[in-house]
Amino acid sequence: MAERGNSFNRWLDRFVGIPLAACTSLLRVGKPRWSGAEPQRVGFICLGAIGDLLLLSALISALRERLPQAHFSLLTSRANAATAALVPGIDESAAFRVSDLPAMAAWLRAQRFDLLLDSSQWARLGAVLSNLSNAAVTVGFETEGQHRAWGYAHKVPHRADRHEVENFLGLGRALFPNLLGQPQLLLPNSPPDGLPPELADAPAGAVPAVQAPQSVAENDGAARRVFLHMWPSGVHAWLKEWPAEHWDALARLLAEKGFAVYLTGGPADAARNEAFLHAHPQCPAVSLAGKTSLVALTWLFARAAAVVSVNTGTMHLAALAGAPTVGLHGPTNPLRWGPVGRHVRALLPHEGPYAYLNLGFEYPRPYRPCLGSLPVEDVADALHSMGVF
């Protein structure tokens, strides 16, 4: 569900969602499977986080190429609604609170979909909405232990042994077996709204958005900026954090090499960034938390020297924007959720437990942080290997 980390929502989704998914699946009895006719109205449900929708863009783009005349509609949560503007191939989108089940169901029914693809991996809300949608054909995940897939016309196994991009593409392959695709972004070509004026100074001939700089020395201005994203999200997010002293040391190293260092984050991260800077008064970084829109952040990442981020939607955004991106993975398994792009590195700590998350909540007890054993030197080596310095 969209409010990741909200234990009541998770409880509600399991103990109310499972019987509701089972009961509403009866509405799908007698609905035909795919007839082979190309769908003209195609819908997507993505109620997860920013990263989920960014990775789902692989499926959307692949189906857009396969169905160029179809009308594509996207249902999102409020949490990832801003991401829709960055996903190519979408004709219209609508965002709702995840608690507003009647409004979401009414919107889906009004679309009269020929095909509806639900990208929810474990949340039963997506399955319930699919059952209530009155779509001609529905496709969704059958995820082990989640009891959610009764109503789908086509049930796709959700696999823990492949990247989530491949799982999402598997939804489309239920109907189009040879479907291929990669995540894609709509990259702004000029400084967008929501960009701090002091950062809207990309020099003439700046690095193209789809490329990363071969050497920072070849560029100046925007191309000498490095962005650090410190704050993960989701259940037990603190277990995904890199120690504050490591961030401070990395920022100092980058500044010594002539980079301007910025801390990213949403409005909710602003206070934490300021607390970090207050606790580390010599840290040469500037906080941008809450000061940039998601589109503006994409524009900055597309022209950055590098981005270093914990595993979260910001990491995926940076990688897809073309920035040399270093993802810091602790509990999160990079084979499942690593950054996707031409200039990426996924790092793991030297000591465990680590890389055990599949759906995002499989934390073994007692809870043990692990990212303290991922040294700053590993990050520096990764940046060096990509030609950042």
C-alpha cells in the first residue's frame, strides 16, 4: 500500500483485504479471458512508491510500442502521483488516497478498460480494485503467501529470483509473450518549475540528459554537482540508513575534489537534513529537501556529476535520468531492486545480515543494522570506476 510503514494499513490490508479480495473475485466469474483482439483501452494500477512506478515504466513503454493506437490510463496513489508526469506513454492518470476505495473503483469502471494490469505485488487493494473495475480482462500477480489473485483472468507468478523490472514485464508477457522493454523517463529539456534559481544554470553544451560525463573536468557548473540522498522509506526504514558519519566523510571528500554537494529529500526530510547539518557543522553540503519538485530533481540528476543514494525511489530516478548512480543496499537485495541504468553501481555492506528483502517487509528478528560495515572507501571506488573522479 502507498503509506509504507503504516502498520495499521498493513493490518487492514491483510485481515480485511484477503476476504474482500476473495469475495469480490466472484464478480469476475464468467468474464472472458483474452480473445486475441488488440485492446483499445488499457489501464495500469500502481499504488506503491515512486520507485515502483519508475520501474513499471518498462512495461508501460513496451506495451506502448506494441499497442501504439491504444489509450493508456494510470491509477496511482497520492504518494507516487507526481511520478506519472515522468512516465512516457500515459494518456491520462488519476491519483487517490489509498483509503478512498469507492472513488478509485468508480474511476476504473468509468474507463471501460479492455485490459487492466495491476502491478501490486502483495497489497490486496490492487486485487480488490481489479475485481471491481469491470474491465474485460485483468492481469495481476500471484504472490506466494499473499492470498490475493483469485479474480485475475491471467495470474502471473511474482518471482523472488529476478529484478522487479522483469516481474513487471511478466504481466505484459501473459498476453504478449515476446514483450521486451526497459524503464524510461520523460526528461525535461529546459529548467522546469520548482527549481531553485541558483541551480538553473546549466551551461551551454551541458551534458545531454541521456549521457553521463566521461570526466567531470570536461564540464563545469551543473556537471560538478553531486547529490546525496540519505533517507530511505518503508517499513523499518532506519535499518536501510547509512551512518551519518559516513555521509559527512563522503561530503568532505567530494568537496575536497571540487564538487558542490547537495542533500536531496522531500518536505518530510527537510528537518532531518537540517538536523544532520547541525550535528556536522563542517559538512560542506546544502540541503534541497522540500525545495524541488520531482520533475526539477530529474532535470538536476540528468546534468549531475553523480548521485549517491540509499535504496529508494530517488536512487531509481537518478539512475534512469542518466546520472552515475551509486546505490547503497543493506537489507534491500540489489538483484531484486538495484538501480537500472547505463552508469550504476550497487554496493552491499561487508557484514550481514543483508540483501534479504524481497517484498519489503521480511526483516529477521532481532533487527540488526548492517550498513555501518559499508565503508566510504567503497563508495569512492565506485565513483572512480565510473569516471566521476
